[in-house]
Amino acid sequence: MPWNWHERLPLRLRSLFLRSQLEGELEEELAYHVEQQTAANAASGMPPAEDRAAALRRLGSMIRTKEECRESWGWRLIQVLASDSKLALRRLTRDWQFSAAAVLILALGIGANAAVFSVVNSFLFRSRSFPGPGLRVSIYQNSGDPAEPAGVSFPAFRDIAASNGPFMELAAVLPDDARYQGPEDLQSVIIEYATSGYLGVAGSSPAAGRWFTPSEDLAGPQGAAVVGFHTWQSKFASDGGILGRTIRLNGAPVTIIGIGPRDLASATHPTLITDFWLSMSALPLVEAGTSRAGILQRRGDLLFDVRARLKDGVSVEQARATVNVVARRLAADHPDTDPGKGMAVIPSDEVVFHPGEPDRLIALAATALTAVVGLVLAIACSNLATLLLVRGTGRASEVSVRLAIGATRWQLIRHFLTESVLLSMFGAAAGIALAHWSIRYISAQIPFGSDVNTDYRVLVFAVLLSIVTGIAFGLAPALRSTRVNLVSALRGESGGSASFGRGWFSLKNALLAIQVIGSFLLIMSAAVLLRAMWSLQAQEPGFAVQGVALLGTNPRYAGYTDADARRVNQEILRRIQTIPGVQAIFATSGPAVGSSVGREIELEDIPMAQRQSVESAWASPGYFETLQIPLLSGRAFDERDLPDRPRVAIVNETMARQVFGSPNAVGRRFRYGGVQQSREEKVPVEIIGVVRDTSTLRFTTSPEALFYLPVAQAGVEVSTIGARTSSDATSLVQAMQREIRSVDPALPVFQARTMAQQLDREQFLYRRGMALLGGLGAVALLLAAVGLYSVVRFTVVKRAVELGIRLALGASGNQVVWLVVRDVSVLIGISISLGVLLSIGAIRVMKAVVAPAPGVIVDIRGADSITILAVALLMAISAGAAAYFPARRAAHTDPLVTIRSL
């Protein structure tokens, strides 16, 4: 018979939302049938005392009839689940201590996973919103050996745009940072130089004002800016009168012509937030005094990201064919500056940040972090499964009574699973709240604007994770708890041994072993990083740290011309030199220590094919004296190294050995320039000195080759001033700021700190990573200890009578304690041994894979036997304590009280 949905659907909806009304109608209908049958019996001459009883017998069981009617209403499964949920809630509320502990355990595990998934989702899976027709692609010039997508030079971008290829729109973007002079202070902001076609590629339009025009893609006397929508709201309070206002970025005036699209936070990645988009005409102005000032004319600098929107009906393969024709022509026309390795065209939705090594490293980091928090979740779930197993064993009498009165095993399993799923759901809710708070905290620590949040994907992930967790780790305890000896359980006897020694391969022991091993691996990871951090801090940096003060300033930001800026800088240095206690000073550009930019060099006596990439930095007279970097041979920079004199350089000892094959490279010559720059465009320099290697205190296996250029000859503006004092560096920082203000109160001061504070900032990410791993390891250790404590405590309760009798017969407290912890100690020892073996294997793999790699980020040489033994000892002490205290409590129990309970 076909299902008449138009008749039954209203009934089912009423049964779902108006159940009490439907129940009342059912009671009235059944009562009516009983009354009718009773009246019929009375009419047939049946005595009044028997007519109603006969009517009830004739109609059968009212309870069964009600159940059959309820089943005809539909939604039986929902009703059963609702009933089971109410029962489970009452049970969990009555046992609130266990429930609170279980929810806290799951909140830690699910919250950590939800937080990490939010970050991974934001950076890897958040889709780029491209309204409008046409496929978006990213174009790269290939470079390197082996060839990989690098970037595109601006002249090459113009050649591609002029090819009249398969592109509806084409745009170039260059991300950077700058200093914005706000009304009160100098702020670091994220900027992106973009061409006029970018919004056409993205399919967006400005929220107000206009975007750049093709004429603003060329260098000009003034620049234009479009303020990002988020920045307009936060920094400018949604001021509609901002259009036409002139602001200063890196001291250069630019005019705001528009407000960016609401749905376009960044051209680099949808998670990042760009503060200002700048026209290409603004690039020479904002980057004046830096190596990027002439980037629009150089073919060797492959730094631009090129995005394009394909014409309708054009495939990616067709676009690649067209671009490769352009690439071959550029290689033929510009053999000295073009890589000559073709171009890559990749759909934009397949690129996270940059194809090749950057995206692979991001994916690797995301995988490693996901694995770590997944291990925390596994420990939390196994802990919960252990608690459920122990709790289920303690409910043997309840289970046996239910079975005895007619409940099926499936119904009991369903009840147990309902409890575990509810616990998981509550844990997920608490975990999402914890994840949201963690993400807000992490976002506040990120030094650039980002939009990392818990969107619907995170919520779906957390809900699914909680359901899977509740079923997967609640099923085994449910099956085990409902498999009882009915007669023994009704008599109050133990449903099984509570000892660890019997049945080593039991579920309980396996879950505890997983917790101990997982905790060991997490703590081992944190210990390796901690050892590496200590080793990093213990090594000599190769330069003075104590007594060194640093600050940044730039007279151009206050409107000075280049000539006036040089005069002001000289006056600032003269005044700082007169501060009492100052021993030496210097003025440079870029960071005070370490590389400023990578450059390609060629030796005078080596063929062009053997080019090398080397890091470089700028220095000034007094630089090496102030930082006390030893001069090994030759001389340091002095007043002779002026722009009209022969170009000179100073190299560190690593570059002298690796590049020139000798510790004394004084007198040798080389050329430097941008990547793929022609030999004629590279600047020839002569080495006048060799200095000791320095370290920026990063996790690297060896010092990097580095050469220094004099600031005066390099043509860069001074932005960093350093001084060394015989007294307190913090006081010197304050005194240096006062001297700058005395020269001109309008002069900006930024990054005023001591060298020790600067090194702490450089180690920020390492410290945060160490804190994260350490926190996860501590959580794992706590979870393992809670699991062990709960199981041992349950074991003591189940063996209370036995232990009381032993104490009454003369056993000492220590003997009882050893009896309880003996078996669990063996389990702990086996688990720690397995953890040690797994750690040794993982360390060997890491050393084989990571150690030979040049420029390695993490140094794992601190992962030695001492670290492993220390972690093993910590685990043994923690696990032993978790097992000892319940046993000790049992040993101090009055045996007479226990025996009276028999």
C-alpha cells in the first residue's frame, strides 16, 4: 500500500512537536474503547463486577497497544534517542564529578585540534573568492636548479601584458611592509604594490573612491594609495572623508584615492590583511634609499606575483603555451638577465602562498602540527575510554539488574554510547570555546594583520570529531561493561579481576600504555626543542650584547631632503657620542646584526656559470668596534670609504673559506648584484678585511657566508643607530631618544631597544613553539597521570576486602602498597621502554633527513641520551606518583572497618 505522505506527515509532525497533546488524545481514545466494551458486556447480562475486567481482557494489554500506536506515529528513533539522552543526562548529572573530569579531558583534546584546524583551515583551505567569469591563474618565471617557480620581474610582466595573449585581465603584485606615520606614533603596516588590472582579475570593485589607472603603473612624481577596508574601519574609524588625504609611508607622501573592497583583505592570501595598496608609481618614492627603489626597471629581480584572468573558453594549457612563447623570446633577447628556464602557469586556487618550497614547508608544518595535536586527542580519548571502562565495570550490578528484568544487551550498549557521545558533545562545546579563546590570543601575538577565525568548517569538524570520538572510544567500554556474569553480579561479586597482572593484553592495559607512550613522545619533542633552545642561548653570538643600545630613525620621515637628512644624521651621531659612558657608535641600514638581503656574486677569476648566492649587510665606520666583532685581517670601514672612492667590502671568515678557499681573502675582488643580473650590472668590489663569524641566534647548523658593504658607498639611507656603553643599556636607549628629540621633535623613533631585547624578539617564534609543545606535553602527562590514578584507585576499591584481610593478618603498609603498584609499575616500565625505542627511531630519521640539509631551521643535536633519560625519569616519577597515592591510601585503611563490611 503506497505511503500517503499528505495524511501521515501531519501526524508525524504532531508526534514530534505536540506529543503531549497526541498522548492525551490516545488516552481518551483507549478509554472510550474500554467504556464501549464495558457497556456491551453489561448489556449482554454480565455482572457489574466483571464487565470492566472482561473488557480489559478482551482489548488486551493497554501498554502494548499504546506502544504500537506510538510506533505508527513515526520518528521512533528520535523518540528513543531523546529518551536515552534524558536518562544519560540524569546519570551524568548524578555522577557530576566523573562528568566534569571527562568533559575537561575532551575539551583539552578537541579544543587543541579545533584551534589547529582553524589555523590550518585559514591558511590552507580557505578559498579565494573570485566573482565573475573566467579562470584565475598565477604566472611565474622559473629559476634555480632544479628550476622552480620564483616570481616575475616587472619588465617581464609588461612583456607578458603586451603579448595580447589569452588573458582578459593581468596584474602584478608586490607585498612589502612599511612604516605609517599616524597622528600619534609610527606604525608598522603591510602594503602591497599593485597594478591597475588587479581588481579586474579579482572581480572586485572599491568600496569607495577609485582604483589605480594604467598611467599610475609607471614611475611618476607622486603615488596613489587605496586603504584596505579593514584598516579603514580600525585605523581611520570608517571616516568617509579620507579620500584625497595625503599620508606618509616610509616618509614619502602618497594620496589616498579609494577604499578597498570589503571582500578583498589581501592579494597575497585571504587570511592576511593588507593595510594599504599602493600604485607602482609610489614604489620608487616609498622605497627610496633602499635596494628596491629601481626594481621596476630591473629584469633580474623576480619578485612580483603576477595574476591573470583567462578569457572565456581559454584553458590553462593554452595559457601555458602562449606564456612559453613569451618566455623563449625573453630568454633570447635578454640572455644575461632572464633565467631562460621558462614560465609556469598555475590555477590560483592551487597556490597557497607560493608554489614550490614555501607551500611545501607550510603543508609540512601543518601536517606536523596536526599530528602533534592528534596525538593529544588520542591520549585524551584513550584516557576517557579508560575512565568509561573503569566506570562501566563498577556498574556491573546495575547492568545485571537491567538484564534480569528484560533489557537487551543492545539497549544497554545504546545507553552507554549515548552517555559517551553526550560527554563528547559537551567536551566539543567547551573545546570550541577554548579554541576560540586560543585563536584570539594567537592572533594578538602575530606581528601582522590576519583573519584567523572559527568558521563553519571548524564547527562541523568539532561536531563530527566529537561524535566519532564518543562512538569510537565509547563502544569498546560499552561492549566490555555489558558482558557480565549475571549470577555473580547479582550476588555482588566482582565481574572480573581488577589486577593488572592477569591478562596483560587487556583493553585497560592497552589504553594505559597508549597514554604513557603518547605522553612520552610529546614530552620528548618538547625536551628536544628545549635543549636546542638552551644550546642556542649558550652559544657565543660573536658580537657584544650587554651594554649595546639600538634604535631606528629616519629624517626623511620628517620631511628632510637627502642632503639635510645626512646633516641631521651626523648631528645625531655627534650628540650620542657625547652621552656619558658611550664607548663607540655606528649608523647602518636594515637590521643591526645579520643579513639584510641576499645577493648573487661572481668572482673575477671564476666563469659566469659558477655564480653563488651570498647574504649581505650594510655597515658604517665604528660598526665592528661597537659590536666588538673581531677583525681577523685587513682593516675596518673608515672615513675613506666614500661614494667617489673605489668600492670595498668586508667578508666574514665563512665566506672567506667557502668562496675564496682561504681564511685571508684581503685583496680579492668580486662582483655583486641582484639574482640573474648581468655581469656588467654587477658592482665590482675589493675585499679590505675579514671579520669573525656572527650569529643571529637562529636554529642553524652552521654560520652563513656574509659580506658587508659601507653604507656611504651602498647609497642606502641610515635607519639604525647603535651605541655601546659601559653602564646600563636601557638607560642609554632613553638617553639616545632624548638626544634625537633635542635635534628635532618631529624626528620619528622606532624599535628602540637593547641588543638583548632585540635577540629575544628574534627568538619569539622559537619560544612560542617551545611553549606550545611544552604545554601539549604537560597536558598529555596530566592526562596519563589521571588515567593511571583512576584505574589504580578503582583497583584498590575492588580489592578493599582482600587488602583489609592482608593488613589484619599482619601485612605491613609497604607490602600492601607494593602489592598494588607492582603490576602497574611493570606496565609503566614496558610503556616507557616502547616510548624510548620510538623516540630513538624518530630521532635517527630526523637526523638522517634534516641534518644534511643546508640552512636547516631546527638543530636536533640536543636530542641525546641525556634528554631521553631525563624524559623517561620524569614519566616514571609522574606515573609512579599516580599509582602510589591510591595504594598508600589503601594501606592506611583500618582493616577492621573493611572486614566488618563483609
